[in-house]
Amino acid sequence: MDVREVLTPKERDRFIRFPWKIYRVDRNWVPPLILERRDFLNAQKNPFFEHAVAKLFMAYDEAGQELGRIAGIINYNHIRTHKEKTGFFGLFECVDDPDVAKSLLDAVAAFLRSDGMETMRGPENLSINDDLGLLIEGFDTPPMIMMPHNPPYYRRLIEENGFEKAMDLYAYYGEFKEGRIPQEVKRGAEISMRRHRFTIRSLRMNDFAADLERIHAVYNSAWEDNWGAVPMTDREFKHIAKDLKQVLDPDLCLIAEVDGEAVGFSLALPDFNQVLARLNGRLLPFGILKILYHKRKIGALRILTMGVIKKFRHRGIDSCFYYETYQRALKKGIWRGEMSWILENNVIMNRIVEGLGFKIYKRYRLYDLSLRSS
């Protein structure tokens, strides 16, 4: 076995395509778009690399066949924000072999130690603003858009190498056919809007740039106290927004305002994984046609982010976001969805989601490993 850093375009392409080997018999895996993965890992195109560095590693057998892959990541914005020398591993995929897993994790640990990191955390792919966490419960259904998936044995491979739980992330699932949204939720939303004088509106596509600035300000403010949160730079936020614009439904992107000031926002996306699952990573030659055809048949959504700046919390804005989202989704024929991810220690948010009738159906875990010498 040989673990080597990925250096050439050909090696990077093998790195990107390796998951097809791991998931060839997993019906719940959703292949990413190969073109998108190339851009994601391209330091010239992904603004994450303006404040971070990453090294990619692959493990090979004696015949040169791939056995596993991993990324080592140092996010200097995380270090500045949290004042901790924590580096990350991500994009981990591996055959069921503890020696291969150990070699890959050791390669990242050596890279992180070389830059003075004292803790190794992951998986993050590549940051907390991307998909992250190791799936440890809920393997029987496909992941929704921008959520990870992995085989059950990955947990064993990680934990056998001394990693310990840092934080769990919850994904909730719920179904609300017409008329089944709890009436107390509706009444609570109406009372909250009257009492606290806020309004909720859709994203304005004809004023997209200005609304994007409003949302970015709310995003960085609303999440600044969350565990592990790292504010996104302007270029990062615009880059992600540009990608999401391809699948965005403005009716499901909501902004809360008080006297014309944006104080909160919520984003739900149709579960585009239902389309990606049919493309096998390729847009050509018929991928675009498949997208146009199957996009109309998407039957679920994911609420992937919702936040209210601190000054305006505890006014029912979050509950109104959820109620309004599902009212609008029902009109589009979507009556089921996921709310994710939510930190296990976010007691208030977990209570709200459970009060709406949602249940935890997937659990993801972030791990830590001390890199300090004993």
C-alpha cells in the first residue's frame, strides 16, 4: 500500500471518481456532478482557498488501484475566529480496511502537525459551510440535497483510530399533507406577526444582488455564536449563491423584515438529489434533458438554513418561517421534507422542530483527535 499526495490533474480526476468504486452497490448514494467537483477542488475557482489550504491524498495497492482518499484542510479563518489550532480532514472515502484508513488519517495528521495544528476534526468537506459530518444513523434512505452519505463501516474505521465525538448534527423528517399542519402553529404564526410587527417576503430575483447582501449580513450575524461557525467572506457567499441560484425557488427563500430591515432569513431547496441520482455524475450528452424532465417531479424539500439575528429572537419569527415554507410547499405539491442540520446542543431549535411534528431520522457526527504529543 502506498499513500501519495494528489499533484497532477490525472490524479485529481482519480480522486474525484473514486467514490463510484465505494458506492457501486449502494442504491442510496447520490453521485455528485464531476464538473462541479472539479471546480470545487480548484483553488482558482473556489474562494474558500483564499483563506485556506488543502492537501489531497490517495492510497493505492501494489497494482496501482485506488483504495481510499482523504483531504487535509487548514482553514485560517476558523483559526482566527475560534482562536484554536484546529485542522480538518474531509472527503474521506475508503475500502473496509483499517490499515488503509489509518494510513490516510495519519497522512492528514502529519500535514496538520507540520503547520502547528493541535486538533484534527472532521469530516468537513471542505468547511462547516459545505456538507459535513459522518452519517452514523439513517442509512436506509438517500441523502437530501447538500447532505453527505457514507457506508456504516466508516464509523468503525474512524473510531478505531482514536477519534472521539465532538458534536452530533440532527436531520429531521416530516410529512404534512394538506390540512395536517398543526392549527396551533398557524395561530402562533399569525399572533407573532401581529404582536411583533414583522413581515415575511420572498427573495426578489429582480433585486437579487441587493437581497443577497441583506441575507449575507443576517447569515454571519445569526450564526456567529454557533459551535464551529465561521463567517463566510463576500466572495464565498456570492460563489455559493451563484451555484444555488441554479436550483433556487424564490418562493422558498424567505426574508423577515422589521421596518424594512432584514432581521432573519430561511432557505429551503427542492431536493435536487432526486434529479442528480439519475445523472451518474454527468451532464452530457443527455443530462440537461434529464434535469428539465425530472425537475418537475421533485416531491420533497430540505430546509437547510434558517436564522434570526440575536436582537429579534424569541418573537416567533423562526416558527413563522417554518409555517410559511410549508404553506408554500403544499401549494407546489410538496408535502414532505427535511430540516437539517441542527446542532444537538441547539435546544431551542430542536424543540421548535419537534413541536412541528418532525422526527430525527438521520444523525451525523463530527470527530476530534488530539495531535499534541503525549
